[in-house]
Amino acid sequence: MKRQKRIALVNDITGFGRCSVTVELPLISAMKIQACPLPTAILSVHTGFENPFIDDYTQRMTPYMDSWAQHKIEFDGICTGFLGSLDQINLVEDFIHRFKGDNTQVMVDPVMGDYGRLYSSYTPEMCREMRRLLKWADLVTPNLTEACQLLDVEYPENGRICEDELAKMAKALSDRGPKQVVITGLSDDTHIKNYLFEKDGLQGIIKKDKVGDDRSGTGDAFAAIVAGSLVNGESLEEAVIKAADFINKVLEYTCELDLPWNYGLAFEEFLTELK
């Protein structure tokens, strides 16, 4: 009997603000894949709001994994997102060892910072340890800040970087493990670009017109759609184009609604387009 494909989502669950698992689960479900969350933390609202309630889930992650192992649950994909501590990086490495099968695709989104700065919860030690996950990844999707941290190089002035330098960075990341690399969210005055790299394959930029300002959850939406597309057998180029097109359309709609930035992407109306 053929079973439905599954992706394990190792990320936080945030009740309001359209980010993390709250975004990933409906997008992946719309792609006819079962989304299986492994929470790293539970938040009432994301950290762009004041005074969020946060329940760290570190101590519960191993018993949670043990239960999945006991029930012999298998995954076609593993997609990792925000990790809140050094212990959680170690737990994710353990999770990959336990649940990566011969045909499981591991996709690491190293959520560490943006615009040349680390998030407040990240330390230099955590950044160093995050590099360990690269050797287990099939795909890694850092933004430029995160790519620089993973490679221990300086962030370019004003975040501007030429395609030749992107190619060198992507190859250097791939040399550490993943066959596929997407350096995401590269911005100029008029476009948002993603640099794609496949070992012995595709290299180049996919760009879309820039719409509005930054939005909570765009990175999570991008990672979810790319992960689901790859698990469904699409190429990396097809996956990134699908993700970029979807986010661009949703941003246009969100801007029409004039929602505050921290309310995230109003994507629900467009879920059927991901089938």
C-alpha cells in the first residue's frame, strides 16, 4: 500500500504572526505531503512582538523523538529551522542520524541572522556548531548573513555581492556537505534574488520584482515550498521558481490589505495554487 509522503519539521511553533511551523504546515499540506512538527519551542507570538510567551522545548525533544522511533515513523524529508540553543543543534544532529533513510532529503535552513547581524539568541559558539549540520544536509538555504557565518567570512559592505563571489560561496558551502545550495533573499533596489548551486549541475540567479518591505515568515514559506517541491520530485530550479512566484503573489496581496509587517504573509487564500 502506497503511503503519503512525509516531512519532519524541526522548528518552533508560533501561535500568531505567520512564521515557522504555523506557515510551513499548511503550505506543505497543500502540496499533498504530511507535515510532522517536532517543536523546538512554543511561542504565543513571534519575537517581533513585545513580551512573547516562550516555552523552550529542549528537554522534551528526545522523548518526542523516542516515541517516533518506537512507532517506526519514516520521513521522505527533514526540514530544520530556528534552533534556540547549542543543545538543540546537538539534538537535530541526533534526529538526522536516527531518521534519515536512504531516500530522505535533509534540508537545513540555518536561521541565525540577517542584514549582517546575528539574532540576539545566537552566539559565536552556536554559529560554529551550526556548521556541523552542513555535512548531513542535502540542501542548505542560508541568506547572505548566514552564508557568511557558516563560512566564517566577512559580510560584504551594504550586503551587495557580485555573482562570481556568490558562486564561490555556494561552492564552498557545498564542499562542506550539501549537494544543493540556495543563497536566499539577495536584494537590490528593485529585485529579490536567490542564487542556486548544484554540484556538477545548475548555477545561477532567479530573481523577482521587489514587492513591499520585509515580512515575517517569508523565509519559512520559501523553505517549506522548496522542501515540498523537492520531495515531490521537482528540480531545484522548479522548486525555487515556485516558491518565489508564490511569495511574490502573496506579498502583493498582503500589501493590498495593508497589514503590519509583523502580521506576516496573508497566504491562506492562495494555498490551492500549490497543488
